[in-house]
Amino acid sequence: MWEKFKNSRFVMHVRNSRAVYVTILTLILALSVLVTVTAISNRAKKDQAQDGTNNAQDAEQDNDNTNSGSNQNSTGGPSAVLPDNPDGKDQNTQGGSEQTGGDSSSADAANSVPEMALPVSGIVAKGYDSTLQVYSTTMGDYRIHLGLDMTTADAAPVLAAADGVVSQIWDDTMMGKCVAISHTGDCYTIYKNLNPTLPEDIAVGSEISAGDCIGYVGQSAVLELAEEPHLHFEMTVGGLSVDPLEYFSEQAMTELSAAEDATETSATPVE
């Protein structure tokens, strides 16, 4: 009787079902172990990659600090806006030369920031502001503005604001054709949104006198395409961005005021 029961179809079915369940459970356990091991391995790789990225960023930040010095002065001013110098040349050809002799007046002249003449004949449509954001018509948002937008005629000549040496010429992704001139007193003037074609005698290392034509007003600045034709004019002193209006000569300020008065008069409707 017992032998018949052990060999019955019911018992055989139970045995087969148990074997199937054991097999399925074994597969589930094996799969769980595999998933756990894979997850741990991926997490370890992710942590290692993150550590590498952080180290690279720290190294880049240290390199930037080494090259450019402190990012802010004691009053919290923004850092310089000049790009890196790819040629490794001394950008401060004129203003940063070491004084090895001569009288004190020569040393004072070399260490003083020159008064600036107007780089274009026009008015200031958008002023300098390193703290409060101003509205960008082109981008449709608010952002700080580290320069003066001086409206004038399209293709109007852009003049050097002071004596100096052309230190850099480059094409900026957002601000178009740019020229930087170094002056005494560790000062730079930067002219942006220029026509891509510059005068033939304008090259890195060219000595410039105040009033020399160094380019022409263009529309190369993608960041300011919606604005009227203008020169975007910036200045740095001691590696920090400054408001150019604070360095314009008295004559320049008089000319600028007269141009603004004339613009307001022409815009006033006649009764």
C-alpha cells in the first residue's frame, strides 16, 4: 500500500513541483546576489569618478588663483575681464615694466592711471554696474554690466582712449571682436563689439597714441545684438574691473554731457 502511494501520480507531482520551486528560489537568490554586487560595484566607480572630478576642479581653481591672484579687492570688486593669454607674452608691455632708474617723476608717471578720452563720439546708453543687475534686451533677463555701452553710428571709428600698447586681440563667443590695450598704472582698456576687420596697423605689440583708430563699431557681440550700434567699453586697474566714467578726463565728460544734451533736445517734440 505504501509502495503504491509513494509511486502514485500525486506524490510524483508533489516531488516535481518541489523541485521546480527549489530551482526558482535558487535562481531568485542568485539574481539578487548578482544585482547587489553590481550595484555596489557601480557605486564604487561613481564615487571614484566624483572624487576625480572634484580633484580636477580643485586643481583648476588653484591654478586660476595662482594666475590671476585674488578675485576681489578689499571692497569686493569683480576680477579682471581679460581672457587668458594663450601666447604667454607679457601683457603689461608698457604699464608693468620694472623701474631700474630715472627720477621719481618718471616712476610716478609709470605707476599712474592715465586720464581717458572718449573712445567714440556718442552717448552712454547703458552704464557700468558690478552689483545691481541691469536688463538685457537681447537675452531678456537681468545681469551685471561690467562696462559702458556707448551708442554711435554703425561702423564709426573706435579711438584709443589713452597712449598704450595693444596687448590682446581676440574673438569672444558672446562679445565678438575685442581689442585690449595696456596703459601705465597696470591699467587696461578693452573695446568689444567691434567690426571683425581691424585697421592694418593694429596688431599685438603695436604702440598706440590716444585718438588713434583701433577699430570700428560693429555688431559682432551676440550678447548685445538687440541693442543699437554701440561700442562696449571696459576698463581694469590692478586686475580688477572698474567704471570707465571715473577715469574719463574733464574734457571727455564735457563732450559726453554735450552729446547727451543734444540727444535729449532732438528727441523733444516741437510744440
